[in-house]
Amino acid sequence: MKRKTDTMPGEPAKRPKREAARKAQGDDEAALPKKRFYRQRAHANPFSDHSLTYPKSPADMDWASLYPAYSLKKSEEVVNDAGGMEVCGSHDETPSDKIRKSTRATTKNVEIADIGCGFGGLLFALAPQFPDTLILGMEIRMSVTEYVHDKIRALRVQNAASDTGTYQNIAVLRANTMKFLPNFFTKHQLHSIFLCFPDPHFKQRKHKARIVSYTLNSEYAYVLRPGGIVYTITDVKDLHEWMVGHFEKHPSFERVGEEEYDGEGDGEIRQRVRIMRTETEEGKKVERNNGDKFVALFRRTEDPPWPTEG
Amino acid sequence: MNQEQRNSAAQLRMAFPYKCLAACTRLAADGEDWALFGASGSTLVVQSSRGTQSTWSTEQNVENKPDHGDESVEGPSGKRIKLSHPTHQKNNFSSIKISNDGKYLIAITAEDKSIRVFQLSSDWQLRQLSERCMTRRPCSITLSDDNSTIFCADKFGDVYALPLLPSPEDERNANPHPEDGPKKYAPSASLSTVHSGRNRKVLEEQLKQAAKGRPQPKDAPTFKHDLLLGHVSMLTDVVTATVGSRSYLITADRDEHIRVSRSVPQAHIIEGFCHGHEEFVHRLCMSNSNRLISGGGDTHLYVWDWLSHTLLEKIPLQSAVLNLYRNQSGLNSLVPEREEDFRIAVSGIWNVPSRTDETDEILVACEGVPALFKIKPETPSEEAQTLVLNGNALDVTFVTVAGANTAIVSIDHVHEPGHTTKTRENQEPSRLQLFTTAQNGEWFEDDRLKSTLEWFSQDTVGGQDTGESARVAFGKEVQGVIYGVENLRKRAEIDAAVSV
Ligand SMILES: C[S@@+](CC[C@H](N)C(=O)[O-])C[C@H]1O[C@@H](n2cnc3c(N)ncnc32)[C@H](O)[C@@H]1O
């Protein structure tokens, strides 16, 4: 079988220049990264093994290095680094494991996940609006993840003394969420999941690669608490209908009525939908091309009693 | 294979080892009656305690297949033995299960992705009732407690429920495409969508298609099969479990996951994950006391309180295999030079049935290892007993004879013990070994059933002198059918290195 790599053919040739440019930029922590140094081919195969790092379980996750300002115990070991790529602890369990785990814990848990966050537009817009909520961007493409990581670092440095938002509540990590979502989050941990402009995978043969499916929705339901919401937006009508079809068919979700999220009124749901419509990179592209945007929200319902106990 | 090799393979008349075994006991008016079933390549072999001997082959039962008449030869006991043929695909059995009521046998064949259901007659003959061809290769099947439903886990990560015996109504209401969204076909791309040139091409094609109606995938099954749950990974095993009135489905995958879901009709609800494996999971086994034992590419076997998703114990297995190789003369050469590179892959975990139900005893096999390891969870101090075998362990099933458990073990009689590629010079004549527990709980080799099972266990013309090339070719073919667990291990990919 031919193995697909993450990179475009011909990309390695550009690499040295790119790396040098990024290095120069990296020396200045406060400098915003430039996208052109982080471009990557549009699709990564969600079925391949890649060389991903992921924690064995949510308990093994090093959240403190992603959100150092929220670190439970500020220890020497915890490097003051934004959204570090080294996400999981060592695989061998040692007696000092407990101590290490506590240095990896944060005072709060992540409650909002932006799945397939791309260049992170949504994260940067949500951060100051929900300053008390930990928000995580998850992205499978390495370079794109690095861009978001570098941008968070720069924004944290720039806004260290800001009172409108210090960007300490957002982080990014590289993950294939289609395989490993339950390795990061415990049951019912999240209250919101964003699926913004997912890759449409037009061909029928590729539908299995779509980030929404009846079977994957069970995993979203697992990490979402009852009452929590999945926010979806796309410019592709067929994908919109696909997502609606697959969520409506899933007994753990019910569609949220437009009256709850549309318009200029108050409320966190409306606020989040407004940000989702305008702030993601894809959303902006669609805007420029006068494309349609299809929005659909789904609420996670309570699990029913067991069949024999109802 | 060239003509000459084929001829010598024909002379060879060798039988495949039993990749899987199953046994069933019925209480007849005049005492116990049990039968043993084995899958030997593309053939199912049946032997009962009262003398039934029969076979069923996927090749003999293929209709409209020209040129298969000379494909099998008659063995001494009237058994038909399939020969390898390079030009058409053989359908080899990869798993067999018997329904809890002893009335049906369910078998999966890998190459044609089929689930076959057989009725077992009063004298244990197999009569095929159905053959259902799935879209993806089934990896593991199990049955609901009431025997009404087959749960089939496949290579693409999905679990489907199929009625064991489809009713005419099921057939009419068959849902050919549960995984698809909107039924009306419309092109998924539109001119306003912002996408690449490649996508524009797809759109053009789709617009052309739209005129013709929705493109139907060629092999969409037309029988009832309901999608229950799915992992984005290759599924390796599925088991059911019951606590009080609650039933569960537990699934394992190549990405280290063990998932606990509710069973039908709520199989969309995930109750939790048993996190902890660091390599692929290959086998799940429920113990007598309702613990879950899991194993795969890790050095240890894991014991779980699966209801609370907590790991109770890790039982060292790699070291047990190494100890065996070190201490057993004849196996010394298998001790690796660098022990840290030594890998094991659990190929089977079997719960030893018990009357008292509360004591757990487990037998474990690793791929290409000529032994079974007896494990008693919760008694770590006890030295694990190793049952050394004459060939690599393949499958185990149990029958109760005169109140004692007998373990029937199938072994690889084609390859050298400890090897999955090297064929033997002199074939081991028997494809089975039999063990019984003694008073002290130790297993010992017990040949009381040997004569009853002789026809079943012997390789038809084992030992006949044949050419080296035929032997090697046959060994390769067998290897492809009975081995492959180690291939589930992830290889370090280089994409990280290139894409940073
Ligand atoms: C079209 S982009 C949209 C990006 C962003 N949400 C926006 O609206 O601008 C879809 C993103 O999902 C990412 N993605 C696809 N499959 C993924 C997976 N299995 N896990 C994580 N990210 C994935 C892709 O790499 C890509 O960056």
C-alpha cells in the first residue's frame, strides 16, 4: 500500500528557507507568525497512523504545559510554554507518577473544543470573549498546528498585561480527533464542540473520512455533557445536509431551533454562533466569495434509562 | 506456483492446521453427546463423540465455479482436502462460533467477507442456511445472549447487527445503506463553493452523475444489517457482557482502545473506555467472574474491572515466553540476542469454564509460540503454568468428559515450533493436543480422547516425502491464513520527520 505523507510533493525543497525564516521569527517571541511559512497540503489522511503523540488516557494528559497560567502546582518541571506539542507523559509508570501528574493538572478543565481548528481564527476570537473558559484547538496537520501554537505564544507575550484578554485560556495540539478524542477528554467533560467548515470529502468513496458520521457522533456525545452543544457550519450544502442527517438520526442529539441561536440577541449560544460565522479563516474566505453559510446546532440529550429499567 | 509445484502439491495432500476450533455438548437421553468443529483452510471439519465425521468446504459449495472438480482430493477417511490453486481465490475460515443453544454454527471467511450460518442437525451435520457477504472484511463475530442477533465487527471499525435467521420481513425491509445520509441524490459540490481545481473536477463528474441518479456502490448488501457503532480504526474483537439486566458490547481496536458501549437497542451510548494499552489490542475475554482480560501487542496481559473502567492488574507475558525459551531445551535457539527487541503478540485468550463460576482461570497463546500460558488473575504469587506444545498454539476449545474439563488445542503442524515462516522437514502428524486438569489444578496431557479424535486430528498423508518447493509453497500459503497478528503493530512512520 502506498503511504500518504503529510507533505506536498516538492515541499522539502522549500523547507530550508522556510525553516530559517521561521527560526528568525521564532527568536522574537512576540512576533506574529506568517502563514506562508506554515502552508501544508489540504488533506491529511485520518486513517493513517501518522506519528502522533497522544496520552494513554485523559489522566495522562499534560494540561499544565498547555495552560501554564492555570497550572495547579507551579513546579520547576513545568516549562512556561504555550500549547506545547509534547502532550503526553512518559509511558512507563513510576512511583513519582502521581507527583508528576499533579504538576500536569490545571485548576480548570478544557470545556470548549474546536475540532479541525485550521489556522485558529475561532480560537483567537473566542479567547477574549470567554476568558474564564479553557478552549482547545485540535488539528491534524502539523505545520498548521505549529502556526496556531506560535501565534498563541506571540499573543500571550503581547498581551501579558492586557485586561481585555491574555490568551492564557486557549491552546492547540496536534491530534487526529477521529481516532483519539476519548484519549484527551473524560466522559461529559466538554460543554461545546465546534466543527467549522470541515473538509467536505465530496467523493462517496471518501465519505468515511468525514468528521461527522453516525458512529463518530457517539464519541462526541461521550465527551459532551448532557445539555452541551455541537456547533457546525459549512459552505457545502450537501455536507450540511449530511451533518444534519447524521446528528438527527443519532438518539443522543436533538437539533437546536434557529430562534435559540440566530440574530443579535444576548446569550452565549448566539454569541458563539456570531463568532463562528465570521471569525474562522474558511468563514472569511466564503465571505469574500459571497458563498452561503449553513449553520446547524445539536444539543446533547440526557441518556435514557436502560431498556429494562425504563 | 508453476505446474510442477502444483503437481507436487497435489501429491502432498497436506491439510491446513486448524485456525479455529469450537465444541458443543448436548445432553441426550442416553448421556452426553459432544462434537468438535474445526476450520482447516477453506474446510470445516466435524467429529462427534458418537462417531459423526463430516466436512464442508467453501470450494465444493460454490456454484457455477468451473474447473473446481479436480481441486480437491479424497483423503483416506473420505475427507476432501483442498489444494492450493493459483488462479482462483480460496475462501478460508477465520472464525467460527456456535450459538449458546447449540443449534447453529456461524463462520466467517476472510477473502469473500462472508458470514455463513449453518444449522447443526441431530447428528451434527452442517447445513448452510445463509451466506451474507459484507462490504468490509469481518474481523470478529459474537452472538447476543438470546442467540437472535449476530454482532459483526469489521476491518473498517464498524459493528453491525444481523439477525441470525433473517425473517422474510427482514429481507423485505432490508436497509441497504444505513450509513448514508440524505437519500435523494444531489451533487455535493456546488459552483459557489470555494474549492480547489480538483474539487471542481469532482463537481463536474457529479453533475454528470446527477442525471443518472445516485451512484450505487457495487457491493452494497441487500440483507438486513444495522450499523450499531464504529471506531475510526480496525476492529479486532467484540464481546458481549451482562450485569443484571444490563447488557453491553465491548470492542477493541488497533489504536489501543477498548470501548464499553450499551448493547442494542442503545448501542450508540458509550459508557466508557478501558484506557491503558500502549500497543494494539487483539483479543478480549470475559472471565467467569465477569472480569475482562485483554491482550495484543503489549508485553503484558491486562485485567479490568470493565464496568468501572479500571485496570486491576497487568500480568507479564513477554517474560513468560522468554522464560520458556530459556528453560526448554530445543527452544533455546529462540532466545533473542537483544531481549529488549523481543515482541509478542497475543493471538488468543480463553476462559476456562468452571462450575463454581467465581474462580478465574485463563489460557493465553501468543502468535508463533509453541505453548499455552495458564493464568489465574488475582493470584500473582502463583507461578504461571506453561503448557509446552508440539507446535505453535492456534486455538483452544473445551469439552467436559466425565466431569473433567478437557482442553482441545490446535497446533501448527506445518511450521517449526517458534517460527511462523520456517516449515518443518518432518511434519508433526497430529494437529491437536489434549489436556485435562488434575486434582491440584495443573494441566497434564491426556490422551483419553485421542482415538475418538484421531480422524479429526491427523494430517491425512502427513510425512509423505514430497519436494522441498511444494513444502515451502504450502508453508507460505498456510502462513498467510493462520498468522498475521503481529502485522497489526504500528510501524514508526517517517512522515513526522519529513513534515515538520
Ligand atoms: C477546511 S479546514 C477548516 C479550518 C477551520 N475550522 C476554519 O473554519 O477555518 C478543516 C480542518 O480540519 C482538519 N482535520 C481534518 N480531519 C481531522 C482530524 N481527523 N483531526 C483533526 N483535524 C482534522 C484539517 O486538517 C483542516 O485544517
